Amino acid sequence: MARTITPLRVAVVVLLAGLGALALAVLLQLRGAPLEDSATNVTSSPQLVERGAYLARAGNCMACHTERGGAPYAGGRAVPTPFGAVVSTNLTSDAATGIGGWSAAEFWRAMHHGQSKDGRLLYPAFPYTSFTLVTREDSDALFAFLQSQPAVEQANRAHGLRFPYNTQAALAVWRALYFEPATFQPEPARDAEWNRGAYLARGLAHCAACHTERDPLGGSSEAQAFRGGIMPAQDWYAPSLRSVSEGGVADWDTQQVVALLKTGVADGASVAGPMAEVVLHSTQHLSDADLRAMAVFVQDLPPHADKTVAFKAADPQQMERGGKLYEQQCAQCHGDNGEGAAGVYPRLAGNRAVALDAPHNPVQVILGGGFAPATAGHPRPYGMPPYRTLLTDEEVAAVATFVRQSWGNQAGAVSSLAVQRLR
């Protein structure tokens, strides 16, 4: 007798097939990637070490793998995530606690496959989803540089992740959903400069790791790359690099983009928050050729349509309160009409950073202060003091709202509850 095929039966079969495929993928993840030429190592040279040092700055490796006040690359810094803290590991040449006992192939497996020396799956707070595009040659140079670092005996601390995120099984599921090792493939229709910029921005510099929205499991997709998103646990908004109303630079002069990455300031723009750290520790040290290549690539990102957000004027009382606070605390530097001072204090009128749909960045600057990076091209930047202890949540909300709805700015009002959450 023929069995009736119902939509429900089809759905069950599809679900079971999907679960079976996922289980198989998890088993394959847990088995680990094959280790190539594990018995061999790279032949180090001063030139290779120097190249590796440059690549380490491009990848901003020290920022995560150095604890505040600690030895360079000795690890120990707790990187906050929505699932708990991931503590960075010791990358020095110490054989017992660092990577002194690793081979170049084992280091390559960590970069390309996201797996440790013993085959354990690594947490994607180490951005191997981007580093997988790094070439074996660049991986070997990085390894040679790290092996040249003084050995620091500092045991790796346990992560502070909650269950089940602290299990290898959970990591295997995550990787089955979001990660597949890849190789950078140059675009034949593009020139060498564009491809170099794509290699850096998508790979070692891992720009999309911040400038891409993440789902509740911390995953992202290629379709959303560079479209902007909240940086989990840091509560800053990394603006879309594909929208000229947010962080896009398609309409900028290329040299202006280079200047921003090299000095932290450009005509009518400056960096703050996490991006200030990127410029301080990474991009200011890159060659003009590489910075220009990254600029060319970012300027060519396909644009996306901006979200349509209906503008709603703030409560007049909140605007009045914010205006008084602005006059008392802000106008001396930023000007009575938000005009700022060229090359010294940022302009607030028409400043897209304060008028983003998400109010996170202006609130974070008011609470924690705004500090541009000290760079060779801008060695003594002016900073903005923090107002965390001076202003209440209601006052921060009022002055942020005033700035976001004055001098032609049209962004949503900020609530005291939003400030409390960010505080």
C-alpha cells in the first residue's frame, strides 16, 4: 500500500536529514584538520622576521595578545564576548607556556583552520574566520617573528565562558554553521592594488570582523560583510563601510582615506573608540602603498540602501536641558553652533558619527571621553574628558539628543534607559 506523502512528513525528513548532516559536520570538525609537513619548520632570517613584524602590526596581534602592563605577546588579556571572556594566549617563544614548541605547520593550522597545536578547536574571538585567507608564506613570516620574541614564561589562563559555549562540541556546531577554511583568490578583473587591499581588509587586517553585524550566536555572513553592526560586549557601533551616510568613503579622495588610517584624522573626520586603537597599534605603521590599497578596496565596496528611519523630534524639555548642558560643558571646544575647530576639535554639525541610527558612539564618547590616537602624523591630539561621573543618565541622554537634533542633524532622541544600558 502506498504511503501518503504529506507536507509534515516532508518537513520531518528534511529536518532529520539536516540534523544528520550537521552531526556529520560536527564529527568532522572534532576530528580536526590534517597537519601538513609537521616535522618541518621555516628557515628564519632577519628579512623574514622583519616581514613578520610588519604583518603582526597589520593584524594588530599585540592588541589582544598583550595584557595591560604585561610583556608583549605574552597573552593574558581578557577579551569580552556575549558568552563570557576569552583570554588571549601566550605567543612568545617560551616552549612551556608559549608557542616555542610549535612548528610552522602547527601555527599555519591555527591561522588557516582555527585549531591549536593539539587539534583543539579555537574560539573565533581569535579571528581565524578572516585569517584563513592569509597565505602560507605570510603565516610563516608571522611565525618567524613570534619565534624571535623573547620567551616569557606565563601560563595561559582559563577562559571565562559559560556553558555550553565552553565546550568543544558547541564550537564544532558553530564552525559547521559559520566557518569553512578558504584561500584568497585574486579577482582577475581587478588590478594588483585592489587585490592587495582586498587581501588585507578581508584577511589579516580583519576589518569585517568589526564592521559586520553578528547574529545571536556570534556568526556573520558574507552578504552582510562591511554593512556595519554593534560590536558585541564593547557596545560601540562599527559603521557600515558601504554607506556614505555612515562610514562609507566612496565619495572621498583616496588620499583622505589614507590620511585617516595613517594619522587618525583627515579633513572633517577623526577616529575614536576601538578604531582609535586600530590606528594607534596597526594602520599608522603600514606602508602608504598598503594603506592606499586598502582605501581603494574599501572605496569600491558595493553600496547598500540605507534603512529608512522616520525622524521624530525630541521632547522640547529634553532639548532645552540638553542645550544648557551643551553650553556649559561642550561649546567651548565644539563651538556654539557645533562648528568645532579645524584640525583640533571635531565638528558636530553635519557629523555623521553623531547622527547614526544607533546612538552608541556619541553616548560612549560622552561617558568615557574621546581620545584620538597619537601618531607620527598627529603626535599631540586633543582629547575629550569623560563625563561618566559628572553627568547623570538623564543628562547624558539630554545632551546627546541635543547634538543629534541640532544644526541640521536629524537623528533619534536618546533615552536615559539607553544610556544606563551603555554605562
